[in-house]
Amino acid sequence: MRQAGRYMPEYRQLRKKYSFLELCHTPQIAEEVTHLPIKILGVDVAILFSDILVVPEALGMQLHFDEGKGPIIDNPVSSEKEIPNPTGCQERLSFVFEAITRLKKSLEVPLIGFAGAPFTLASYMIEGGSSKEFKKTKEWMSKSPETFKKLIEVLTSATISYLEGQQEAGIDAFQLFDSWANSLSYDQFEEFCVPSYQKIVEKSKVPTILFCKEASSFVSGLMKAKPQGISFDEKADMKSLRKKLPQTALQGNLDPEILYQPLKTIEESVKRLLDDMRGDPGFIVNLGHGIKPNMSVEAVKTFVESVKGYS
Ligand code: CP3
């Protein structure tokens, strides 16, 4: 949830010297950035500093991040013949595995590895960047579902070899981000997302958490993949989800917007969430979505400290 990112002065300092992709591509700097939230916030677990889009990049997408515009891909995929070949993709991601190997030596807390889920990656590869309506993606999906599934399958096998490389390097848990699956109908979700989760979770040897925005609308599909955990955004009612899902770790779901509120309000909101989930050993406290660049470090620290100080 961007626990390392632009809201931190130490991160902004590094960004003066290096582009975002340089940070991701250089193992010792990715290692250094991964450590920042552990030192500054005192969180219990590190998440690898990287991005979901390094996988499309390893598949030949020309990726860059432009100030204020987010990710851009200069050679988007628009037809079956442009679907990349996943061969060699794992080797091109070795900088990530090297960062993990280094982190496992230097960290004193567990490390979460991650990847983007095939549908979300496909949406960036087809749209050429971030999108609101996913017009081209949905057009391809409805005009030619079989070739769309070919793209999903290529991304599924690339994600599995990426996961395997991360596992060998020593990650303790794995999170799969399907951020934009919420743009789909439930039927489309079952058809185009769930089979990829099943294949990926089946190959995972470490606890695996699935994330998509509005996950509470997609619970029955998510559960078909038998993940160890599901991550929920702020729209979810965690207490009633716990009744529905007695055996699954639940991660979430403080509204990130609360971090704009006075520190007292943050403390009260954390208390309310923890009261709701009191005594639940399978609850992982997190934000519902990412920390924004203009949020204050003090607010994020207050969130972490209120969780740790709860009794
Ligand atoms: O600390 C962490 O959470 C780990 C690192 C991490 C980043 N991205 C760093 C990042 C993780 C887990 C991600 C995942 C990611 N990346 C997702 C899935 C989770 C989600 O947010 O829904 C998605 C959709 C992306 C794609 C992506 N990367 C976008 C849309 C953007 C632009 C967003 C923005 O705020 O400008 C990024 C860039 C990005 N990824 C930054 C960071 C710290 C900001 C880069 C910078 O300008 O320095």
C-alpha cells in the first residue's frame, strides 16, 4: 500500500537522484527503500520495493513513468499477433530476485513479495497506461474472448515464473494485486480472472493474499482459488466478512482518507476497527488502499502506533 513512497522525505531525496524505474532496477537501492518503512514507521512486515509493471517490461513493453501521469507503455498490445512470448522473462527479472536475496540477509522482519495479476497487467499492456474505462481492454475481451484468454495465459505463466524466482530468493509471503478487476462484471471476473488466480495460488509455496479493489463483491470467486488471505478495501465490512470466511486471513481495511484527518480521529478509527476484529488471530491490519504522496508521515506513524498500542 505504498508504505515506501513519495510521502516520505527520505524517498523523495532518493528520487532526486534516480528515476522510479532506476530504483526498481537497482537491487541495493530497492533494498534500501524497502527498509525505510521498517525504520521510520516500525511496521511488522516489509513489502518488497518494486512495481507490478516490471513484468510487462520484462515481456518487451517499453515502460516509463512520467511525472504526474503515472505509467506509460509506448508499444501497447492490440491484437493476438502482438501477444509477447514469455520465454526468458524470468532471467530479465533477476534484479528483483537479487533485491530479495539481499533483503533476506539484512531484514529482521518477514518479507512480502508481490506481482500484478494477469488481468490488471493486461489492462496496462492494452491501454498503454492507466485507464478509467478500460475501453480497449473490454472491446478485445468481448470481440475475441479466446485470444484475450491467450494474453491472460501468457501473463499467468510469466507470473508463475516470477513467483518461483521470488520464492527461491526467499520471500515469506506473496500478494497478488488485481487492482482493476473491479471494472469487470461478476461473470467476467469468473471467466477472465479466477482461473489465473487458481493457477498462481496452486503454484505458491508461501502464504498468498489476493487483492482487488471492492473485493467484497468478488468474494465467492476469490475463494475458488483457495488463497490463504484476502485483502479488502475500506468499503468492506470486516466483521461480517469474518463470519462468512472463518478460515481465511483477512487483510485491511482502514480508509486511507482517514490519514488526512486529525491524529485523534486516526487513533479512534483504528480503535474501532480493532474492536470489531478483537481476538481474531487471522486479521492483518492494513490500509484499504495506497498512501497518497501528500499524506503526512506523522499520520501514517499514528496509524501504526495506534495499532501497536492497542490493548
Ligand atoms: O511499498 C509498497 O507498497 C511496495 C511497492 C509497490 C509500488 N507499487 C511502488 C510504487 C507496490 C506493491 C505497487 C503495486 C502497484 N503498482 C499496483 C497494485 C496496487 C494498487 O495500487 O492498486 C499498481 C496498479 C501499480 C501501477 C503503478 N505504479 C501506478 C498506477 C503508479 C503511479 C501511481 C502514482 O501515484 O503516481 C505506480 C508508481 C509507483 N509504484 C510509485 C511507487 C512508490 C510512485 C513512483 C514515484 O513517482 O516515485
